[in-house]
Amino acid sequence: MMLEQALPKAKSFGQEKSAWRAATFEPRNHSVVISKTPRDISRLHRIRNFYKNRQAALKTIVMIRDPRDVLSSKHPKTGTHRYFQETDRWMRQHADVMRYLHDPQVLVLRYEELVSDPNSVQARIDAFTGEQSERCFSDATANVPSDFDTHPLNGVRPVDCHGIGRWAKREHRHRMEEILRDIPQLPQILIDLGYETDTSWLDRIWPNKAPALQPAHATIDYAAA
């Protein structure tokens, strides 16, 4: 929604649209096309091959977020008592993200930076894409088009930082234990992504007895995941 409003002359869809469908099925009567769906990360190699020998330039932006907040997130479509993201699905997507984390042709952004300093992140996107925004990201929720599908966003609200670190709330304690049982290598993943420098956060959440985990130095074979 931020990108669509920042670049009003671009072709956009008002809803999640895969990059493959946007490239192969939608009318190409605009110089710039904006598309997005979480599943694109698993087929990015296919999309890149499609554009490789064409005049159009593919600009890939990947957004990451603290896995603990992602895995403790809820959504109306799953009900009030269920968490939205399953751990096995998240691990598959994480493995895909790691393949491109240091790719010079991919701009990796953090959700936390976007909501805390949207205008700075917007400047980085403009520099990466070569397109000059006409409207500020921070104003994106002021005038939401009536035909924009807000359901995947769980509603529209002003940009704020309230969602950062919510995983640490006591209400998510049992969920965090489930996550650590399913993903015992999570402490190392957090270090790899730059969200933690060590495993001391475990002691802050469970000061008496942290869940048993495999060593934080364990290696993860993302290529084989």
C-alpha cells in the first residue's frame, strides 16, 4: 500500500498479486509495475530468469521481521485463539530469504526500520529502484483507496512501533515455548539476522529456567532446507 500510494502512476493492483502473474498475465501498459505476495520469495529464481533477457528491470525488495513477532502474530482469519504463522511454513520461507540476504540485486529491509523511520526507508527504496516517490510512506494510511484490499493487513492503522517486541508479553509465553521446541535453532537464527547478539534474551524471558535448546553455535544448512 505504501509503494502504490508513493508511485501513483505505476501499475498496481490494490491487492496481493504474484510477480509471476503480474509479469506474464497482466497488461503491460505502464513503465512501472508494483506487485507483492509472500509466496514470491520461494519462486524468485524463476521470476529472475524470466526478466534476465528482457528489457524490463526487476527490482526485488524483501521485507524481514523479528521471527518471534512473526510467529506470535494473530489474524482474524485464524481466529482469536490461533496464531497465524505455522513454524514449519516459516522455516521454509526463512530458508528462501537466507538465499538472498546478501544478494546485491535484492534490497532487504526490516519491518522494524520501516515503522520506526518510514521516510528513511523510503529514501533507500527510491535509490534502489531509481523511481522518485511522489508521496510519503508515513502518510500512506491517510487516504486508503476504497478498492484496496486491507484484509491481509489485518486492517489499516497509522504507522507505529507498537508491534515491535510484542512476543515478549506474558500472553505469548506458552507460544514462545512452542516455537523454541519446533525451532530449537531460533537463537542462532536471531543472531544471523541481527536481532540478537547472544542468547541472553532467553534468561530475560525465563529468568529461572529457560527451555532446553541446542547450542547457539549450531549451523543451519539453508541450501538444503
